[in-house]
Amino acid sequence: MSPRNEEQNAAIKDERREQILSAGLKLFATRGFAATKISDVVKKAGMSHGLVYHYFNSKEEIFFELLKRAMQASAESLLMAESMPASPLEKVRQIAGYILGGIENFEESAYYFLIVSHASVMEGMSEENDKLLDESMTAVQAMVRILSAGQAAGEVRDGNPLGMAMVFFAAIQGLAMYKLAIDGFKMPDPEILVNMVKKP
């Protein structure tokens, strides 16, 4: 058998790292940060302690990486939607469809929503994690701008755009929880979310 080349070694490292993150994601989302031990992640990932510690120094580091991924994906998708050549209400429709479709078709998407939920109420988190949570407002601020533009265009109901954005994301977070908690739960029509902000 010929020795592995650098590319194969890198692929194996990436695969193992993803395996650890996937295990951590499910545990942190369902048990919370405090109740999850590094030994739980080791067991769920099917690896030795030494191998897990080769990739991550602590459970905090695993949690932070997952939170960073969630924040970045959220910000990128909202900023991309904001830049689309479409009406504000159509942008809301695209965002709702994209997020609900992701939760419906990719179970890990729902777990990421729970990770963010846990992180937002945790005490004693590192300053780096606190900064990352502040960055989560990037997605909210993009939605606020879209809703404000929709109000100016007469497409979005009157009211505080920030409050509407928060309700919009809170509804999605609740749906993500139901998706994980209830067997066979199907995401509702995204138009329900659109109608929350649409001008009557």
C-alpha cells in the first residue's frame, strides 16, 4: 500500500474535524453548553480523547467554532438577499424560503439555530464569544434595512422594523425547535412569515 499524500492527509484531517464538530453541534444544541462534557463529544464522534484534543483544545473551542459558523452563514445569507435586484417584500420572501427550506432539508440547520439560542443566554462566555454574538446583529440589521425599505415602498406594514425583524427570526427559531422535537414536523409555507410583515 502506498503512503498517503499531503492532499489525502488534509482530506482526512478535514473529515475528522467535521466529525467532531457535527457531534458537538448535536450535543450542545440538545443539552446546552454547561451539560455537555468533552467526553460526551469524544463518545459521539467515535474518537479517542487524544484525537479530539489534537483538533480542539477544549469544548469551548468547539462551541465557538460552531457559533462562528452559524453567525457567518446567517450574515452572509441576509447580506446576499439584501443585495438582490428585487423588491423588499420579495427579499423577505426569498429569505423565508431559503431558511425554512434549509431547516426542512438539512437537520443540522435546525441545530445551529439552537446553538445560537443557547449562546445568547449563556453566562460567563469568553469575550470572543460575546463579540461574535454582537456580530449576529449583522443579519438582524440587514433585515431591518430591508423592512425599512419595504415600508418606504408601501409593501411592509407600519411599525418598528427592529421589532418586526426580531419577531421574524424568533418565529424561525421556534420552528427549528419544533423540527427537532416533533417527529414528522414539516416547515410551514414561507408565505406565513411574509404575511407577518406584509402590509395588509
